[in-house]
Amino acid sequence: PQYDDPAYKGKTFPVVELLPGYPGSIGAWFGTLKVQEQLTPMMEKGEVAPFILVSPRTTLLDGKDTGCANVPGVVNADTWLSVDVRKMVTDNFRAATGADGWAVAGYSAGAHCAAKLAIEHPDRYRAGVDLSGYNDPAAEKDSITAKNPQLREESNPLWILKHAKTPPHISLFASGEQTDGYNDGLALKKAAKAPTSVTVVKLNGGGHASAVWKTQVPEVFRWLTKEMGAGAKVFPEQGA
């Protein structure tokens, strides 16, 4: 809501990429999860940062889940989300350009993607939100990354975290029921070493459903505002 406010002219805003599950609609966060409806009053009151919310297309191949990975000779889903979408946003909007001002959030298959992208690219994202996600790509039966043993391993957020040359400077939020995201989140938390930070929330009841993720939106964005710190603040436009 602050974007067109004269008081914010020449200011840049932090960005959150919102990823749906598979197969999922790119509008699900704005539709079923009502992210804009829930966050607009919170942004107006200063309860959460005035983020630019971006919902990029994630179903790039019919009938196949890319796992947001670059699959040689097939699809560059990782590059699409972490490089191309980013450039489209920064080229067209007064958006932050550094990693401190970017986060990625998802539910279900999108949660797997969010954790993977944030852990793998700390130079592009400062935070990731993993709602009822999973680490092993094989949890999604239509996953093309799970069909190649090496790609399956290298697309697993837990494997990426354990094999990072240096612990990534990122914050992760993971939530879910015991066997639907929570245990996977605990595994990430156990493997994390500073400056990597992992917050894990256990849910009790509700199942793997949009209604569950919808109720978490306010909590998630309060967390993002806090964890991103200066990156979530609005600054004078770069070069201005």
C-alpha cells in the first residue's frame, strides 16, 4: 500500500516470491490464501514490512514437477525463479536488488522449492519459508528431479545445507504436522550452523490444506519482517 504514496517516492521495497504447491495456480497465494487481503492492513499499520509480493509461474512442464531445479537439457527452473524473475521485478519496480531485501516462501512442493532456493542461493535470498514441505524430492510423485539419483540428492535442501562450503547466511521458517513438514524442518535445524538460522513450528491438526497455510500468513510475515531486519526496511532508491 505504500508503493504509490508520495512519501515513499524514490524508495525501494523488499520482495517476497510466493510459490504454490504442485500442481498449483500462480494465483493461489492471492486467492485461496488471501495474502494481499490479510497483509494490506498489517502493512498500513506497520505491523509488517511493506513487501512487494510476486507470484511467478512454477509449472513449467505439463504434468511434471521441476522441483525448482535446473535439469540439464530439460528445464532451468532454478534460474527462472532466482535470476529471471528477479531481474523482471527489479527492472520494472522499485524493488530491492540485494539479497538482504529478498525472500522466498512456499507451501507443499513450493515449500520444498523455497527451502532449496534460499539455502542454495544466499547471495540472492536472505530468508525462506517452508510450509508443510519436504526435503527429499521423491515425496512428489511427479518430480523429475527424483528420477535421477544424483539430481535427487543435489536438489535436497538438507543435502545442500550439509554440503555448503560455508554455512549460508539465511533464515528459514519451517512448519507442519509431525510427518508433514515438521520432521523435515527439524532435520534442517539440526544440520544448521551459524549464521544459518532455522525456526521450526509444529502444527497439530488441519492436514495438508490451504486453510492451514492461510492462517499462518500473518505469523510468517511478522517473522520475515523481524528476520530480514534492515533488508525489510524501505530505503532510498539505489543510485538516487
